[in-house]
Amino acid sequence: MKLHVRAALASAIALGVLLGPATAALAEDSIAARDPNDTPGKLDMDGAGMALKNSGTLFVGVRTFGSWRDGLLDDSGDNRFVFYFNLDRDNKAEYTGKISLVDGAFVLPVDGKRQIDPIPVTRTGTTLKVKIPADSPLSQPDVKFWAKSRLTGSGKCSHTCVDRAPDSSALHF
């Protein structure tokens, strides 16, 4: 019992840090997972989280261990955070979004079964957060979410370094 309570508390704290305490507190369903410091480079993820508010709005986000400059994700380069959304629980993403910096703002263009307009991304320190509107096909209570980061051409990542959060599986309610 104590272990289950500790795991729930750790998840709640991680979610609050990732998505912000206001988002976590108002969520009907929420989940977060820490990720180990296991990948070289500035885009090594510390965790991922998602929250579904009563209104149907879905929040997803990631946090990195270290700081990095906005230009690292410039649209003209290869470095990215890629968000995966699985809607039918078959563990294959129906929608994929790649966060990049376009004209000084972070955006998440999404490819998939239906056309979705690019979604604005908020950055606070080492955290990226995406607010997905309730009318989006991604805002479903049975959605599964995971993220990958890709860093190319820097130090130990002179070829490519890839991190996944969670490491093996997906977040789901």
C-alpha cells in the first residue's frame, strides 16, 4: 500500500512540474512518468506527462534535464521533439507531431488521419507544453501518448542521439 501511495504522489508531483500545478489540479485524468538521465545531449528528457480536463482539453508536455536555447529546435534543422498519439490502443501512432521553432514561436504541426492545424507550444525553462483543444481528434480519454527527442551534430551526438519518454510503453488514462 505504501509503495502505491508513493508512486501516486511521485506521479502527481511530476505532473505538476511538467504541466503546471493549475493544469494538474483541474484535470479529471492525469498521468506523468519520469525518465532516467540516459541519453547524451541537451534534449535528454526528464519526463513526460498528460492531463485531460473536464472540458475535454488535453495537455501534453515534456521536460529536459538540461537547458537549451530555442534555436536548437529551429525549423531549418534536424533537432526535434516528436509527440506520438495512439487513439485505438494498438500501440501504433495515428497522429505524429514534431515541435519546431518557426518564426520565433514553437509550434506542433500534426500529421495523421485528419488534417489538424499546427498547435502552439509553450516553453517555460526546460518544459514544453501543448494545449490541445477539446474539439481535436487527439483529445480523447483513451489516448496513449509518448515522446521522442532527436539531437544531431552536437558533441557526443555528432551522429544522432534519441531519447524516448516513457522509455518503453506509453502514458494513458
